[in-house]
Amino acid sequence: MMQLSKQFCRVVLMLAAGLQLLACNDPKDPQTWIKRLRQPEYAAEAVRRLRTIGDPVAVPALCELFKDYPHADILRTVITFKDPRTVPTLISALDFDEQTYHNATLAAQALAAMGAHEAVPALVRVLEHPLPIKSRANLAKQEAIRALERLADRAAVPALIKVVEARPEQQDFFLNKLAAVALGSFADPAAVPALIRALFLSSTVQGSLFPQAEVALVQIGAPAVAPLIEALQGKDEALNALGKALDFRPGVIVGKTAIVLGSLRAREAVPVLLERLGLPEASRDTASAGLIEALGKIGDRRAVPALIALLTDEEAEQGLRVQATTALMLIGDKRALPALLAMAEKGYLEGGLWDLRVKAAEAYSGLVGREAAGGAQVLDAILADQQLSQAGYKTVRQFFLSARERTKLAVACGDEVACYAARLGAAGSTPAEREKAAVMIGALPDGRGALAEVIKALPLRDPVTLRQYLLETVKRLGRADDVALVAALRQAVERDARLSPRFLGADLASLDRIALAVVQRAR
């Protein structure tokens, strides 16, 4: 009996020891795997298990492990905890080389997501890290710029300015573009001089920096206007020196700075733009195209007489006269109607999209309202011309047909905003009718009454010119407190940034961002 009792005790003790051993190695207990982090045969599984368990008790041990073994899988696990105690480890991962740059990209993303402002100096050092232009490690710099943008700490502005100013032969030019976008989000006037110079930088591989720099300057707003005017007038010595170094073509400074002033809708620039357009050589200088575009976008009626004079000047450069038609339409002053209709009616046709008569008819039909009956008859007569039935004039005829369609809508709607709003949103409306409605809503004094229909139409991109007209309209009508409009523009930015659609060199996402910035400043 005594012997059986001893055997039973031994069994009980063995079972107890086994249970204790099992408890010590419970796979759901983080301590089980923390103990195995330093065991080579278990380390990888231990990291994976701790990530799955998700208990923050593992954070110190994982951070210590990464210090000794800076492997990306360990860092990914550290990041999953989103624990403030991991910030020093993440900052240490920003100290990278061309073999460990992936750690830096992961760390930059995580630090931004955590709002870790103490990481700003280390992120700036990433930007200062010298790298070959084609190195994959530039991905770390890209993520550092994005992180600095998300953290929105103005201490990063000087470093971002250095990045945006670097020449394409000095660094990966995509970094310049990201830095310009980031500077726009800061809206810091200190960046204006560098961004003005950035308008003129380009890479043979990655294209021009102009779109990103233009958007950033518009986002900065009023503080950019005076420096841009000075640059247009040739008073920006640093820009002039850059022009000499890079051998700018004549007139490019005037053209590009004017375009940005137009995007800013800077009415204070109108006298300077008109003065420049009034120079004797301006009507034959293709650099004047930027002046004309700016005057159209600003929409100031002071420009109408000068633009009509340019349109009717037979010695002026043809492309400038064509551009004047669009500017007059966008300004929305009906004083231009007689000149536009006369230009559509007379002259010669070459059979191309940019024929002056075609563009004059397009502008007339976009602007005309209750006085449209006479214009409709003129367009009918033009379409009866046998020349337009020839094979080489098929495109031209289609444009005149669209002009007549828009003019017929003007006959029906006159100057009634509600009528145009209905056509803009109607399922059966043609692209020409929608374009007409978009332009008229922006031109008529009570256009804000149709803002809801404009917002509904903003996603439309067929044809792309419709979106462009809609954006010009919302820049005129919208205000910062139009919550639905601001939301619609933000959605347009996100959607078009993914699709990157282009039309005649215009990046829709950039146009969306410009419109959003203008609306958010309007009161």
C-alpha cells in the first residue's frame, strides 16, 4: 500500500511539473516568445508571434533586438504597436545607407502616422544625406519629405527649400516635385522666392517642376503676388541670374509668372499685365500668351478693350489672337460679342482646330445670352458654306456645329441662371450644352444660385474642357464656407491625382488644387 502511495505521488508531481512547463511555454503568452527572441533558431518565429499577439509588453525587447539586428521584419513588428516608446527606435532607423534605406522609408511613414514631431530633425538629416541620382535609396528621401509634410512642422521649411532648388543634375528630380508639394501645404511665404525660381526648373526625364511650383504659390496666396510681379518686371535678380545660367528663352519669365498671377486671380497685377501687353512688340511676341491667359483667368473687365484690340489686329500673331478669344469668353463681358461674331463670320479657314474663326465662334457661343438670335442666324449661314462640306474641313464643321448648339441654348435660356443650371444637370444634355451652361453660370451676376448644380457636375471630365470651365466658374463663385464645394474639390484632387489625366498639357489634379486653394481663401 505504501509503495502504491509513493508511485501515485510521483505521478502527481510529474503531472504538475508538466503543467508548469506547459504554462511557461504557452504560445499565447508574449513572455514565451520574448525569451526566444535571442535564440537564433526561434528568433524569426518569435518576432512573428509577438506581432500576432500584439501585447505592448514586447515593445522594449523588440526595440533592443532591432538595435542589434536592424532587420526590416523586426522594424515592421515594432511599428505595428504604434507605441510612443518606439519613437527613439524609429528615429534611429532614419540613419541609413544604400543597404538599409528600406528601414528609413518604413520609419518615416510610421513617425508621420504617429505625429512624432521630435523626429523632424532626423527627417531633415535624411534629406541632407548625399545619394546618387539613380539610387533606390532616394525612396527614403521621398518618404522623409512626405513625413515632414504630414507633420506640418515649419522647422522643415528651410530644408524643403534646399531640396526644391536643387538642379536636376544634383539629385533625383522627383524630390524637387515632392518638396514643392510639401511647401505648398505649409503655405509659408518664406518659400516664395525659391518656388518662383522652381517654375523654371525641369528635367529631361521627369519633366517640368512648373505644375507643382504653381500650385504651391497659389496655396501660399497673397504673399506670392508682389514677388511674382517683380519677377515679371525683371526685378528678381536671383531669377535673372538663373535665367542666364540656364539660358532661358526670351520672354519665358514674363509668360510663366503671368500664368501664375492668373491662377492666383491677382487683380492687383492687371495694370502690370496690361502695360506689358500694350508694348509695341507684344502683339507679335508669343511670350504674350501668358499675359493673355492671366487676364482671362483673373476676369477683370479692365482687360476687355486691350483684348478686343488684339483680336482685331490683323498684324498680330495668329496664336495670340486665338488666345484672346478664350480670355474674352472667360472674362464674361458682353462688350466682346460683336468682335467675336464678326471674327467668326469673316476671314479664311485652314481646316484646323486652332483656326481663328473657329475659336471666335466658340468664344461667342460660350458668352452670348439673350442677344443670341442674330448670332444663331450668322452661324447657320456659316454652316451653309460649301467649303465646310469638303473633307479637309470636317473638324472645323464639327466645331461650328457645337457653336450653333451652344448659341441655340442661349436663345432658349437668355440670361436666366436657372435655365443653364437645369441644362448642366440634365441627363440628356450634350457636352456642348454643358460647357455653355458652365461658362454662363460663372459669367452671370446671380451665378451663385446655381452652385449646387455646378458641384454635382464637377466629377464630369468628358470633354475635359468642361471640367476646366467648371473649375473657372467655382473659382469665381465659391467661398471658403461652401462646405459641399470644398469637399467636392478635395474628392476631385484625390481622384484626378490617381488617374493623372492630361489635356493639352494641363494636369487636372493641379487645376483642381488651384481651384481648391482659391475657394478656400475666398470670403
